[in-house]
Amino acid sequence: MTETEQRVADLIAENAGIDRSLLQPTSTMDDFSVPSIAQLETLFAVEEAFDIYLPDDRDKQFTLAELAATVQRLVEEKRR
């Protein structure tokens, strides 16, 4: 896992109540039956932690790897 994936996984585990060791790059929060409100709260925590705004595509189920890639892209864009 990349550093961003690891950090995103830590945030998901902490905010969604998922055992960190179970998270894989292909995991989604639906895989762990995380309620939709907890999913939103987790995405807000990711935004806050990285000081970014995720695309308003809340209905899409991102895998951990997809979410981390989006976060990385947004962080890099913000630095420019």
C-alpha cells in the first residue's frame, strides 16, 4: 500500500469501526456493511485530514485504492 492508502485506511478503520487489518486496496465500506451516515462521516474525516474536498459523488462506492488515488490527485492539484 502507498503512504496515502495507509493513511486513508487508518481513517476508514477509525471512523467506520472496521478492523484495520481487514482493509485491502479493493475493499469498500459496503463490504463491511458500514451504514451510509458512517460512510459520509468517514469521507468528511478524510477531507479534513487531507484538507481537500472530494468530488460530490457520494453515491459511488470507492475502493480504498480509488479513494486514496483521488485523495493523492487532489492533494497534488492543491499544491500547484
